[in-house]
Amino acid sequence: MLFSQKPKLRLLLCCLSLLLPIKSQAQEPRLQVVTELSPPEQTIIDGKAAGTATAKVQEILDKAELSASIEIFPWARAYKKAVTEPNTLIYSIAKSEQREPLFYWLTPVTEYKFGWVSLRDRSDIQINKPEDAKKYRIVVQRDDIAHIWLLGHGFVEDKHFITCSDIGCSWQLLLNRNVDLVIESPDFIASMLQQFNRPLDMAKFIAPIPELEITAYLAANKNIDPIILNKLKVAIAAL
């Protein structure tokens, strides 16, 4: 009887050994990276995320020996995923009082100096202080740092400004003369006009918004696997 049990035992152990690698693989955390379209820092080339900020993030992932696809979403969706989904990285995100406790702020990836931008032929637009902008139609991206800034300075949605899903939508409204102003970096005006095949002198930077001169980061959801987080920190320190 004892000998008859041995083949069954070996078969059982063999089956268990086959299952173990599958279980281990299934438990391996999946890392995802999200961002928004914001040329030239975050753009799409040949169907893949590209741009100067993207290259910095990819360099960190490569150094950390972490595999992750970088996906581009409208900002509000990218931000929601980064806040709610474990093992998610987001860039280029500005730090604010409301956002600070929600993420691990890993490393700066770019600098922004945002301000008021209009079409070049709008010589009537004069902005010397935030209150002056309330006379005009403004568009910003939903839930981004400019949206937060407007709300904090007494601008009222649907009265002083409207929101768009991404920067491309905002620029489309400006170029179609549906709005008077976007909040943008002077460094990105030419890239956006080029994207829409418009003359590079069609828009102009009117005035800076000092509070929106910011550092933007690569940040991680607070529910990130500790091993992944440590790999990222070690890679960043080594670069």
C-alpha cells in the first residue's frame, strides 16, 4: 500500500511545482506610467510617448530595470489614475498644497513658466494683474495647476473660464477664436502652433503669472510596491 502511494505523491508534487511559478508571476506588481500631451515635453512620435520629459522618465525606468508602458491621457484622467490606482507613476506634475500628501515626489523632470497667451492680432488684450484677465474668455485644462490657480484667485468656471480635457483642446479653441486666452509656457507656443500647422508667429505671450513658475515632477501613487519605489529611488540617485 505504501509503494502504491508514491507515484500519486510524486504527481501531486509535480503539479504543485508547475503552479508555483504561475502564482509568483501573477503576484508580480504591474507598474504603469501616465502623462498628458504637452509638446515638446510630452508628445507622441510613431505612436509612442516621446519628448524631453518622457526621455528623462524612460532613462530612470531603464536604470531601475523596470518595465512599464508610458500612456498619454487627458490630464484629468491621468491625474485620477495616478491618485487612485496603485503602482502608478505620473509626470510632469506640479506640487501643490492639496497634492503633496497624495504622492511620493521622486524627482523634478522639467520647469514651467506659465503665463497668458493670446493670438498675435489681439492688441486689445492688456493684463497687468490677475483681475484684468476676468474681462476675457479663458480656457484651461481640467484639474491642472492653472485650473487650481484660477479657482484660488476668484475666477469662476463658466463665467470667467471654461475647461478642456487637454492642451490640444485648449489651443484648438484659441485658434478658432472661441476663447481669448490660454495659460501656456512661452517655450511651448511654437510647438503647439506647429502641431496645428499654423504660422509660428500666430500667437504671443502677453504676461507671466509668477505663481505659475513651477517645478514639475515624476511622482508615484502612495500605494506603490516598496521594492519598485526603492528601485526608482536608487536609480534616480545614480543618475
